[in-house]
Amino acid sequence: MKNNRRELIEKCEEKLMDMKYRYQLTLSSTTSYQKDGGEVIDMAHRELQVQSSIFFRDRMKAILPQVHLALNRIQEGTYGYCELSGEEIEPNRLLAVPWTTVSMKGHRLENAS
């Protein structure tokens, strides 16, 4: 494996491990919100916080299994290859979405079908 590619994978692994830790920590924590009393604007703000929290927790729950799979692919030596084209996934794409399994070329091919 090229040195640059190895460094890229190490950076991605660090990002994935950090995401895994932060997501698991967030999902295991309990959040309580006071719902009674206060001005209408305060109650609306709290409700917005609750809705945002639910949205982000749902997103974390959806991404966390993909993070685990990506970490497994790193251990197996199959990380960073497009499951559609078999080619290496672009470095910028891996850094932006380290759990991805499809390159931009593969993504375009998939959407063209």
C-alpha cells in the first residue's frame, strides 16, 4: 500500500474511532428537559431543542453501525474501495464521509441506472 494511502486510512480510522466514542457517549447519556412554566418563547425554544436532539440522536443511531463496519473493513484491509467499481474511493470523499463504501464514480454509476 502506498504511504499516502496508509496515512489517509490512519486519519480516517482516527476520525471513525472519535465518532464511535462521541456517538456512543451521546447515545448512552440521558437528557432531561423541563417542560413546565416559563414564557411562551422559552417553551418554544425548549421544544426546538428537544426536536433537534431527537433528530441528531436518530442520525447517530443510523450512522454508528456504518462506523463499526468501516472500522471492521480497516482491520480486514478492504477499507477505501468502492463496492460498485472496485476502485479506490477518492481521498477527499473518505475524509468527508469516512464510513462510505462508494466512490463518486460509483455513486454516479448507481444513480445513472
